[in-house]
Amino acid sequence: MIDAKLYVIEYLLHGERKSFIVRAERMDNAEAWHWASCDAGVGRIGRYGREHIRKVSRPMAERFGIGEVSWRQSGG
């Protein structure tokens, strides 16, 4: 994770605003939805760097009350 950066992810969980910071090598919308799901307790974070886990998709996350996911690189 030498090239890892900090990202701020914001989302709604059953209408309540949530936000958190995650360190990742890359970020895109699909990754942000998965990380928001993990923060909400729906998704799973792999135990090992090479462990392959199934990512939570936007439609699946929306079924659990997650919405309006946005992300940006942290300023610090």
C-alpha cells in the first residue's frame, strides 16, 4: 500500500448522514459503494490483502438502505 491515499466517503443510511475516511490505493464509484456498505455493517472487509471477497454493488447496498454515496480524496 505504498501508493495508498486517504479518501472521504459520505453516504446516507436510512436517511441519516454518515461519513468516514478510508486508506486505499484507488477509489472509484464501485469501490465507494462497497466501502460505504462495509461502514454500514453490510459489506465484508477481507482479512488478508490477497483474500478475494465479493464486493457489495450499488443495487445490493440500496436494498439495505444505503444511498447517495459520494467520495473525494482527503486534503490531508
